[in-house]
Amino acid sequence: MRLRNRSAYGFLAPYLLVFAAFWIWPVVNSLLISFQNTRSTPWKVDPLFNWGRLVHDPAFYNALKNTLLILVIQVPVMIALATVMAVLLNSPMLKARGLFRFAFFAPVVVGEVAYSALFRLMFNVEFGVINKLLGLVGLPAIAWFSETPWAMTLLIIAVTWRWAGYNAILILAGLQAIPEDVYEAATLDRVSKLRQFLHITLPLLRPIIVFCIVLSVIGTMQLFAEPFLITNRGGPGGGTETLGLFLYRQGFTSLNFGYASAIAYTMAGLAALISLLNMRLGREPQ
């Protein structure tokens, strides 16, 4: 048995070495850097330089506010929309279900640069198709990129479009795992379809919905590509700057790696805290 264990660890050793070199060490080193003043030459240990600035930095709180705003609005809307889409995709009355499932999942496959460019063109103030449609129904054109509320709305629409289908496929897998006998028994007891959905489907889907929420929370805390590409690096005036974009600006534009590391660990801590809260709230009552 010992020889087998040694052989197994011997085969795993190359992966474990790569994992330690490119994942464990960067994570540990980032924590160490967060306690150093990387503005000085050479770097010196100064725990309050980065963490003290983080507590009093209005730019950090602006990015945190924007991230939490997207989290509070976009994630519930996306999960609700994904649940409805999953129920419709699971309907036996739907023809060509395979085609529709691929169509809803396709946005995840599209590259971030491509779909960001598409949204910038669609929501262009002068010649975008969205403003053209608004004009056809007698509504004024919207300055999507120069007014903060509309820029945030555009960001939420884009993220929802990209990830709603992905979550719908996950929830669809949970729907297909529910035994049909449960619905047949409810139908025999003359339970309406709405009550079946509220009292059977949703409770049985609770674990997969919580899983989708946790994934969405982690993704929102790391949101970078959309505000960088669609709203032109968090514009207007930082109105859509997220924590991920703020981290990038500090680390790779200002080259302040210590402060960027402190921001990264704050993001990870917030994501873990919110995810644990969602998992606790999603537990089935004892």
C-alpha cells in the first residue's frame, strides 16, 4: 500500500509542483506584498501603508458601491430570468429544444471583446439600433455612455445577457433531476401548476439556485471586462468602475502592487462572506 501511495504521489508530483508555483505561491506572495510599501525603493514592510489607505480611500468606496449595486440588482434579476428560461426550456411542448438551449448558452462562448464591441455599437447614441428603436416609438435618445445611471443600466443589461443562459442551463439540469412522480401526485391532488412551481419546483431547486447565486457573486466581485470595454474603463467619471477595474488600475496602471494586493484580498474576503451568507440562507429548514 505504501508503494502504491508513493507511486501515486510520484505521478501527481509534476502537477503539484506547477500548482504550488503558479497558484499557492502567488496567493501567499500577494498577501505578503499587501503589507509592504511598494512605492519606496527598495520595498519595505509597512502594514498601515496599504490597509490604512484602503480604509480611507474614497475611490475604493466608489468602486465598492458600484460593485454592490450591480450585485444587488443584476444577480437577482439574472437568477429569476434564468429560472423562467429553464422552466420554458424544460417544457415538453417546446419544439427544437436543443436549438433553443444552444442559443441561450451561446453568449458565454462569444469572446468578451466581440460582445463588448457589439453592445457599444447597439447602444451608440447617434447610430445605435437601440436609440433608433426608441425613436420609432416616440421616445428620446438616451446618452448611454455619458450619464452614470444609464451607463450602469447598460452594464447590467450586458452582464445579464451574457450569463443568464449559462445559469439557465444549470437550473435546467436541476429541473430534469426532479422525479416526475412528484408532479403526478400533485396533479392527482388537483394542485395547480403555479402552486406546484412555488411549493415543489422552487424548494427542490434551492441547492442549484444557491450554487448559481454563489457563482454569480464571485463573478460580480471580479467584474472587469464589461466596465473596461463597454463603458470605457468605468466611465463616465468612475460611475461604473468596479473593484476588479479599480484593482487593475492600481496594479497595472499606477504600478502600486501593494495596494492592489490589499484590494484583491478585500475582494476575496467580501466574495467569501457574501457567498457564505447566501449558503446559510439557502439551507433547508431543519
